[in-house]
Amino acid sequence: MKRAVFLRYLIKNGCYFEREGKKHTLFYNPRTDKSVTIPRHSEINTFTAKAICKDLGIPIIKIK
């Protein structure tokens, strides 16, 4: 899935952009007080997207 689509999904589910690293972006979920790094690739594979959702404690994204 496209990275931009996935980032919009995270923001829609209450996560906030925290900071940029060299190769990753850090997002934070204040409801669960958890942070996770997101790779800065144009495409994020399904397995990684589902794992990020699980780590942040948000509903797992439905991928078509």
C-alpha cells in the first residue's frame, strides 16, 4: 500500500506525527501511550502495515 494512504489512516485513528529520523518516521498514539517507527519507503507491505497498527493499538487496516 502507498505510504501516504497509510499515514492518513494513522492520523484518522488518533495517532500523531512525532518526529523524523534518517530512514524512519515516528508516530505516537496518546490513547495507548505507544510509539512506532514507520519506514520511509513509497510502498509499505501488508505485513508491516498490520504490525504497525497492532503495535499502536488501533484497528488493523483493511487492505484490498
